[in-house]
Amino acid sequence: MTDPDAVNARLEALEVRVAYQDQVIEDLNQTVIDQWKKIEALRRQLNEVLDRVQEVEDNAGPRAPEPPPPHY
């Protein structure tokens, strides 16, 4: 037969382990959420910069050809 104290100790150890794992999962989930928020903010900033660069290129007019290097 099994010892009731041993069973209770094992059960308590499992409960503690599950509680710790639940906290770790919640912390990791919050980290992922924070990272996605940062990624989205960076994506918006990148799109704004790309729009500005495209606008500058469009307004710059034709580019003059670059002269060949002096050793030609």
C-alpha cells in the first residue's frame, strides 16, 4: 500500500510545480505581447520612412549621370 503522507507530498509538489509553470507561461505571454507591440510600432515607423524616401525621390527630378572615375 502507499503511504498517505508520501502521496500528499507528491501531490503538493505537483501543485507547486503547476503554479510555477502557470506563472512562467503568463510571463512569457506578456513578453510576446510586448514584443509584438514593439514590432508593430517599428513597422509603422519603417513604412513612414519608406514613404518619405519615396516622396523625396519623386520630387528630386531626373538624376544626372555620374561622371566616370578619374582613372578612366
